[in-house]
Amino acid sequence: MSASSAEAQRKAHGIYFVQEVIGILQAVGHVCCVTGVKALRYYGAARVSDEWRICVPNSDFAAATQLIDSMSEKFERVDPPMPQLRSLIHTYPRYRSMQEDSRELGFFIMPSSEDFLGDLNDSLIERSPNNVPYPNLEVFVQDLVSIQKWDHLAALVDGMNLSLEWGLQHLRLGTLSEEEMEHCRAKIAKYSESLVDPEQLDTRSAGGLTIDGIDKSERWATIVSQKQLRARSDHYLKANWKTRFMRNGCGDPRFRPDRPV
């Protein structure tokens, strides 16, 4: 592949674009971290999105949004997406690039409460070879378990080929903790308020979240045990693939060279 083709491929994934946005935020002292589909890609899941989800600490959310809003020559606000299960993404600012060669690229600014059980700080982050901040593996997996993003968790398990033993060693499993239940209650309330009359709130289940009957150990065991089933359902040859996203002989995707993450 020529140098120009390699650059075009990287730009198609928006790596230079998000480097610019993150640089703007960090220049004024905002800690930030990429989550969502782009973070799954960093950890090896073959997922595609034109939009980046950028979390900042909860206390920085208003200031970070104001900063991006002030740069109308670079970014414009666009309509929110349709509501999604286990997500308040439709309530957060959504932006597109104003540059002609990257108009298809976009991003969200979100408070860390959307994707992190606790608030965001530098200790929860690792950086890719392109200096893009992502949640470190243990934090990312734990938060997906805690906030019940089971489809993303399955993709991450398959991207990194995580095992049952890995989860038992690194995760807090079992029933929901009081912190997790409080997080879910707050998110259920916000999700419901964004969609329906507040008088009709269901305070125990909304948007795919629940505080009833969740056994994290059972969910982890089920998701890990179905790696090969998911690979077969995606028409991969079992002999050539460890999971639907990892070939035999391939190691940690974070260390593969020249990845646009």
C-alpha cells in the first residue's frame, strides 16, 4: 500500500480528526477518553462507526461543550440520534466536522457517567500508539458489566479473547453492588425523563437497564462460554479463528502495528 493510500485509510477511520478534538480539550486541561465502538475497535472488535464518543469528567462536561460550541469554524452541532438501549447518547451534544475532506466524521461530548461507573481521571486511561486515550482494559470490561452493555461486552471479550479465569481474577462479579444499583437508578430516571412524562417513571427498569435479578458472574460465564458459538454464527472457520475477531496466532490487538486507533 502506498503512503497516500495508507493515509487515506487512516483518515477514513477518523484518527487524525479525533486527535485534533482531543488536543483541543486537553490544551485547556480537560481529561478525556474515547469509549463506545471506537474503544471496542482499539481492543480488537471489528466494529465500524463514523462517530467518536469522547467522555470528560462530569464536572468538566459543561465547559467542554461550551469550548467545542465556540469553535463554529471547525465543528457544527447536528441532530441527536434515535434513543438506544442502556444509553443516554441521544441527550448529549453531537458534532460534525466543518472541513470538506472530513464532513462525514463526527463526535459526541459526554459526561463520564454515561460510560464509567465512577468519575473519569488519568489513572483509568491508557493511550494507543497514536496517543488516543482509551479506558484501560480492566476498567472498560468492569464498566460494561456494571452498566449492563452486554453486546459491547461480548464484542470486547471476542476482540481480546478473554477467558472465564481472566474475569474471575480482574472483575467484581456476583450481584449488583449498592454503587452499581445507584448508578442504574440514576440512569433509569434520566433515560425515562428524556422519553416520557416523569409521572410515568419506572424506577426499577428502563432503557434496557434493570436493578432486579442481575448476576454478573452468570452473565460473564455465559458470554465467555459462547465465543466459539458467535464465531460459527458469523461464518468463520473454527480451525482458523480463536474468536470471531481474533485469528489463531494473533496476540493482543493493541500491539499490532499501523492500526488506525
